[in-house]
Amino acid sequence: MAGKHVLAVGQLGPIHLKDTKADAVDRMIALLRSAAGKGAEWIVFPELALTTFFPRYIYDTPADYDRFYEENLPSAAMKPLFDEALRLGVGFYLGFAEKIVEDGETKRYNTSVLVEGTGGIIGKYRKVHLPGTIEPVKKANFEHLEKRYFDVGNLGFNTFASPIGKIGMCICNDRRWPETFRVMALQGAEIFMLGYNTPTLNIHHHEPAHLREFHHRLSLESAAYQNGAWVLSAAKCGAEDGFAMIGGSSIVAPTGETVVRASGEDDEVIAYECDLDLGTYIRKSVFDFARHRRIEHYGLITSTTGVLDSDE
Ligand code: CDT
């Protein structure tokens, strides 16, 4: 796809435990309208955008945590957002917790969906790189229990044709892994979309707050440049019931430059006129895969998970 498209990111400030899904959807509808007012054709919303980031809490039974999940697409909670996007003709990316029965077994995924401006669902993604633990680590007054509440995504990294170009999706922690983006770039991705909930404090490893933000930015800028694609990232951020998460929602050009960045930690729309030809230029020059990749030397990437002969 060639040419310019105004694309937007709808950052969400905190969603507290007491807030309803209807509250969250009302806020996203306001962001959607604001994006449409800026001429945007598409808007990216955060990961798990309908609720608070519930994997920070310890729940023991589905009866305690099932209220955070959606069982249909669109679910009743999401439907007003779908309706308004259709009315405005704006496409969107939305992250949510998905509960589904597959082969007679109940599965739960950290999922995102792509909906185009004519209302059709054009793609779905289920998070592959789930961070955190199954059991609480009790290192702070919150946890990161995504491995407890979600199954590993089973849809792979795909790309989806859309009126604004070929879109690849991922979710939060996926952005730290270069394989995520390269697999989608090899399918012709021109735009990467992702949402995130990144706690300011890393409870697993020492990572000062300034590095938390830097690593987020570094991951997106390198993904954009090394794959010649635009990156749109949407945070849910600020302090949810006192638990802080980073902001920094951004749009990154295929040159690796962040061209626009959210200024605060509350609901905010950022938008930019994205020139897809810029990505084509990068993909036809320094990152012309067909001319320069040397796959005979990359075998370990898919044949080995950890470091060979490692004592660790
Ligand atoms: N939501 C999510 O994936 N957050 C992770 C936190 C990792 S630290 C346990 C992230 O990569 O931002």
C-alpha cells in the first residue's frame, strides 16, 4: 500500500477495580471521536483495555476472575465501541481478555482484535510472550500473574490486509522480542500495532524506572527501523488503585524515529500522517530482505529456545 494515512493512538489513563467496562468503553468512544476529528482512519487502544490490569492481583478460582473476560466478539461491553467506530468509519485495534471453549476445553487468552471502518473484524491475535509467573512471587505489594490467567497464544504472528496497509499485531511484552516483528515483516507488514500495560516497577529484575521507559522506546524504535514499518503503541498507564504503569504511547516512523509521543499519563489521543512510502524505501534499501538476509545462518533462532550448553 502506498501513500499517506492519518493514524492515531488512544492512550488510556488508569482503570480502577471499581470502574465498569461501560466506563472504559465510554472513555474509548471519546478518544475515538477525538481521533476522527483529527482525520484519523484508524486508532490503536491498549492491551486489556476494558478493565484494570487484573494480573497484578492473586485470584484462585475462575469464579473470582472470569468477570474480566469477554466471551463473544463483539461482547456486549464492546458493542457500543464497535457501533461508534462504524458510524465514524474509523478502524481500530482493541486489547481484551478472551475466554473461549476450544475442542471442549475452556481457554483464556490475552487477545487483540482489528476492526475496519466498515465494521468487519479482519484479524485476531493472542499474546505469545506471556510475562510473569503462575504462582505469586511476593516481592512487592502486587504480582504479575499473566501465566496464571492466560494460555499461550495459538494464532501465531500474522498480518492483515486493510485499507491503510498491511497490519501486524502484537501485545505488550511481545515488543521486547525481535522475532515478533521479523516474522510479521516477512509477511509484508507495513504497520505494527500494539497495546501495553507496563508496571513502572519491575518486580522480577532490577530495572530502574528510567530504563523501563527507555527499553520500551528502544524496542519500538528498533522494530520500526529493522523492519521498515510504522509502529503505533498504546499504553494503559498511570496509577491503577495506586499501582503505577508507564505512559509513553507513541508513533514511530520506519526510520526508527519517534514522531509523536503522549505527553501525560491519562486519556490522550496522538495522531500522525504516516507515509507508507517511507517504509517501502527502508525495505528496498538497507533492509531489503530478499537481497541481504542469510537464512543459512539463522537456524538456531527456531531450533533452540535457550542458550546452547548453558549452565544457567
Ligand atoms: N503486560 C505486559 O506484558 N507487561 C510486561 C511487564 C513485564 S515485567 C513482569 C511488559 O513487557 O511490559
